[in-house]
Amino acid sequence: MAKESVKRCSWGWMETAPPPIVHPEKPSTSPLLETIVEDAAEEYDDSDSRILLYISQFLHISKHLRNVPLPFTRATMVPLS
């Protein structure tokens, strides 16, 4: 860098600024972005989310019911005569 910033003249040394950065003028080659249009058939369906809600509620309740003891077992059942 020091060699570029110092220039030898006939009468001595003279400091010069580095050459400006030259950007060649060329057209852009980037692709154009297009808007994605979705079909009407792909709209949000509320029934799908409702089914998932019911399934999640069922699993939540069944997890709690596993820990609840039953009021009777087979050993305590009395046969009807």
C-alpha cells in the first residue's frame, strides 16, 4: 500500500491518493421476482382445525382418566341372582 501511495517525480517524492475504485457499468442479471398466486382450493379449512382440537382434547382427558380409580373391580363385583 505504501508503494502505491508514493510516486517518484523528477524533483523528488510526492504522495498521491490511491486510485478510485472503478465499478464497470453493466445491467443487472438478477432474476425478476414474481408474485405467487395461490389457488382458491387451498384456502384454510376450519373443519381440519376443529378435528385436531377434538383429538387433542380427547387425548388430554384420557390422560387424566387413566389415573382415576374405577369405583369397582372384578373382584368386588357381586353376581346378580
